[in-house]
Amino acid sequence: MNFRIEHTDSQTKARAGEITTAHGKIPTPVFMPVGTRGTVKAVYQHQLKEDIRAKIILGNTYHLYLKPGIDVIEKARGLHKFIGWDLPILTDSGGFQIFSLADERRKSQPGAKPMRKITEEGVKFSSDIDGSVHFFSPESAIDIQRTIGADIIMAFDECTPYPCEYEYAKKSMEMTHRWLARCKKRFDETQGKYGYDQSLFPIVQGSVYKDLRIQSAEFIASQNCEGNAIGGLSVGEIQDDMFAMTEVVCGILPHEKPRYLMGVGKPEQLLECIALGIDMFDCVMPTRNARNGMLFTRNGTITIRNAKYMNDFSPIDPEGTSYIDNQYSKAYLRHLNFADEMLASMIASVHNLAFFASLMREAREKIIDGTFREWKERMVKQVSQRL
Amino acid sequence: MNFRIEHTDSQTKARAGEITTAHGKIPTPVFMPVGTRGTVKAVYQHQLKEDIRAKIILGNTYHLYLKPGIDVIEKARGLHKFIGWDLPILTDSGGFQIFSLADERRKSQPGAKPMRKITEEGVKFSSDIDGSVHFFSPESAIDIQRTIGADIIMAFDECTPYPCEYEYAKKSMEMTHRWLARCKKRFDETQGKYGYDQSLFPIVQGSVYKDLRIQSAEFIASQNCEGNAIGGLSVGEIQDDMFAMTEVVCGILPHEKPRYLMGVGKPEQLLECIALGIDMFDCVMPTRNARNGMLFTRNGTITIRNAKYMNDFSPIDPEGTSYIDNQYSKAYLRHLNFADEMLASMIASVHNLAFFASLMREAREKIIDGTFREWKERMVKQVSQRL
């Protein structure tokens, strides 16, 4: 993997760069659509490539491990071949899902007793599908991601919940650092064994505590990996903390390596975090909100169920960059959404992902031509409006 | 509307023809994908046109009347503009849904008391969405279909259930004939009023009773409409009766007008009915079965959930005509289906509709080159196999 910085903005910390992987080049800043179970929900692969112009997508190790199972992906000779996607893929380590899904299940199914037992060795957890018990360790998370064969793979970390006591956050961060050493060891030992050219990114943790974030960022920076990630900041309620922690951590993580802010976020948050020095993003928001009838546009968000769109036969987004934006009207999309028709999710998902991708392309252009800050200030106001 | 018969098969009653409507030409025999609520489920309009090569689609008056409501479609200036489809559309009259959905609801919701009261004047019924009470008459069914603006619209009939007592079937058929007179009157009175160029097809009824079918077909034939339909034979269990009644009716309906067999059917049934003289078909089977993981191919049906496809990385249908057929593997589609991902329905629906369309195109070629019967015998065996 190679990362080349094309231009660094003089007024902010924003950078325009390019990551080169075995499956192609990724211009940064980049937004990575989330393909949880080997599919970006409701979107064809050819739409991702040709219409949305996604340059990299994400897969979830936890979900793929449980379904279809790693043996199937191994027999398919990797996730790229299995899902029919020949551009770069990034897989997370499974940690985030192990921690978040157990909590979600506890909330949504009061009787459920999802198991999750964290030890120094690793995490024993019950499947959210059938309750069967599994064990992930730093070593197995690397082995599984080696088998999946993504271009960028993530270290196995504990993603602490929010809010989180200082003492717990500190202990957890320290264990995540020890786990990183084991991940790196296993990663180095398995170099070339699976036939894929892969890079390992470690993850900065430390909850919302500045001193912990500094400590974690310094440790992660010292590991000299090919790129670095920031975890634990994808919680909706902590936008100010998220910005503050991202700024602190970006100041420490090496300039010459890509920086990936995990699980963030809204269009205006992406723009602010680009200004802080982030290069890579992922989030389920464009696809999840699409399924709920929310469209992101450069002029603000549209809630398609709103009565005012009942007889609005104008295109869903005349300024949009995707094929779909001028093919379908707001009134038709509203009808499809109310009728619970798949086409509603299909149209809105392509639209939202195309918008996120085009916003990243435009940010990149503005960084290169030196007008990023002014543009960003204007766009943050625009995109956060409610239409 | 114009119907030109290009070639009549010498060994069967099959015909290759072409219907010309205000929205374009329809080569026959033709299969019409069902777009119940203004969308063929899980399929983009551009896929219908470019990949599936559908030449006409169906809309359901009952469903569109309830949602989004006729006022919205009127404001959109017709269904074509509302859904973004500029090729021909056919709408049914709503009768079939009024009768079948009430029965379905009674079965699936034991406590439900769906209302459906049939009188000479029309049918009072409760909505399957919210239980609200509505009234359809031959006149209102025409008015609604005039507003929707489809190229071919259907007379309002009573679609008798199966099984059905002879006496009930006879009385019902006679009322359907009286309703046809009212439909025709309203249709003639409203000619040009809505700005659409439309044709009205009447429907032969008479359940599985040969004498009633003869009586109904003779009456319908005498009405000199632009095309004729056969209703009440779309029940899965009555294949032999369906063939027998279709043969009897096709022998009476005029040769020079298109014949439409409503709601049928499996690929092998389409082929047999083409041999009996049918030109037009519609059925939810290709899309509904797609959502359940069944693929129709020229070599038989595939149940994608079958364990033998777990590690089958071959294309879903190497002989298929759609773009999708060689993009995705059986193992991947199986995974998507088990994971309940929309992409499973999207892929399988496009595949099945493309197969149905290509089967009709091939039948047409075989009729024209004089090899239809032999080909049909072979294909009926092939397509009805289970792979």
C-alpha cells in the first residue's frame, strides 16, 4: 500500500491524497459505503462502481464470519471474488459489532441474554443470529481477515460504549494496545500465506478523555503501521467531543499516513473532520437513512414522507450526480416509501451514496485549488439544513 | 390500437403478432411484468426496458386507487409520467383484487372481517390497508382507468373463486356480461375526455364449466372490442381445466384480435397456451418466486437455498440473457437470500423477468420460422425440470 499526499490545505489540516492498493487507487478524502454482509444494502455492485463511483467499500468481519461463514469465502478465494467487486475493500475486525450488537439485543429483546465475556485472551460472544457461542482473539481476527482478503484490515480492539467511566476506558485502551501487539505479530507471521496483499490499520481508543486519546494516539503512531484509525467516536450524541478528540488525535498521528475516522457520519461532520485532517470515513447513515426515506442533498436533507412532497413531481435531486436523481420524482419516491416497496430503498440508497461520494470528490477539488475552507464553511451550513 | 398477425403456426394455433399502441409496439406473444403499485417489485424501470426488454407492464387499479390515490396520479398526468415509464401499460379493473384480497385476508387474519358486498350496481368493499369502505362499479372502474391512462384497460368483472358452484358461476358470468355493457357505454362516453389513447378489453368468465365458457366467449366475441381477455383461470390447482377452457375459448374469440390469458403462469404453461392461441400473459410468479429464491431457467428451476449451491461459484445462469446472469454466482445469491438482503430479490427478479421475456421472444422466432411445435415440446420438458 502506498499513500501519496497531493496537496495540504494551508488554512485547515485538510489533505488531498491517493492510496494505492492491489485493487486500485483510492483518491482521498474518501467515503466508504458499508457492505455489512457482502452487499451494500439495496445497491448493485455495478451501481457502486459506475453511478456512485465508490472507490472502496467496507465489509464486516463479524457478520461475514457468521454468515455465509469463512469457509465459503475461503472457497470463493476471497471476498472480492465472492461478491463480484474488484476495487479495494476494507474489513473491520469484528470488535465493534461484538460489543454493539450485544447491547442492541439487550435493549430490543428484554428477555435475551446475549453473552459477551472479555478477557485478556479475547472475547467470547453469542451470535446475534442463533445464540451460538464464538471466540474472537487478536490472532483469530487477523486470521479471519487474512482469509477474507480485504486490502485494508483492522486491528482487533475493544470499542468502549458511551458513556464510559475513565478507569474502564483507560484499562480497555491499554488492553487494546496489548492486543495490537498480538495483531501485528500474527499479521507479520501470516504475510504472504493467504496470497493477498493487505495492510493493517491499528485503532486509537480512549473514549472522550483527552489524556487517554493523546496516550493512545502516541502509542498507535509509534507502531509505524501503513495507516491509522480512530475508533469509539461514532456515537450520535457526542458531536463536540468527537470533533475535539479527532483534532487532538490528528495532531499526533503521522502526517504521511492515511487517517480513518470510523463510523462517522453526517455530511457536515465529514466536512469538519476533513478540515481536521481525516482522509477516510465509513458510516451506515446514507443507506440506513435512505431506507427510512431521508435524502441527503447539497441543499439539506429531505424527509420524503413529508406531506408537501405528495404532489411534487420534480426530480428527487436535480443537482444530484447519479443517474437516478433525474429519473424519479419526489412524489413517486414518497409513494414507494409509503407502499413499503423495495424500489424506494434502492433509489434512495443510490442517491445518498452518490451524494456522499460527490461531496468527497468536491472537497478534494477544493483542497487542491486552495478554496476548501471557504467552501467547507458554506457547505456545512447548506447540507445541515432541513428541506 | 392495432393488431397485426405476422405469422400463424400451421401445426398449432400459435401466432406471432404485433400490437401497436400510443406508447409503442408490443411483439406477441408477450409476457407483461406485474407492477402492482406502480413498481415492478425490486426492479428499476431502466432494467425493465434495457435489460429485461419488457415491452409492456401491468398496473393494478385496486392498489393504485388506494395508494397513492387517483388524485395523485391525475395530478402527475397519468401513470406513465408518475412512474417514469414511456412504453405501454395495461391496467386491470380492480375486480380480481377486490375478490381475492378479501379472501386472503379472511384466511390470514382469522379475526378480520373484510367487507365485500356484490350487487347489480357494483361492489362495496373494505380496503386491505385500513379497512375504509369503497365502492367500485363498472362506471367508476372505467373512470379510474381513464384517469390512470394505461394503453389497455380492462372491463370490470366478477372473478369467481375456485371451486365455484355451477349456478353461482352462471349468474356471475351473466352479471359480468351486463357490467360489460355498462363499461363499454362509459368507455365510449369518455372517449377523448382524459387525453389518453386507450383500448378496452372485455373478460371471458364461466369458471371451469365448458358450456358457460362457450356462452361467455361467444358473447364477448360479439362485442367487437379491440382485444379480448380470459379471466378466472389463474388458480394453480386447475392446470388441466385451465388448458381445456383456454382451448375452448380461443376457438371462439376472434382470430384477428389479441387474446390475453390473465394471471397465468409457469413457463411451461405459457408455452402450452401460446400453442392454443394466446398472445398476452401476466403473472406475479417470476417476481414473487424470485423473492423466495426460485430462479426459472431454460433448463429448469433452481431453488437457491438448496445446500448444493453453498459453494457453487458458477454464474446464476450462464445461458441467461440479462446483464445480471453472469455478474453474480449461485453461492453469493444463496448467501444474500439467507441473509434476507434486498439484493437477493433484486437479482432474482431481474433474472426471472428477463428469462420470461426471452422465452417469449424465442417462441415468437420459432413461430415465424415454422419450428414452434417441436421446440415447444422440448422446452416444456426442459423448463419444468427441477435442478
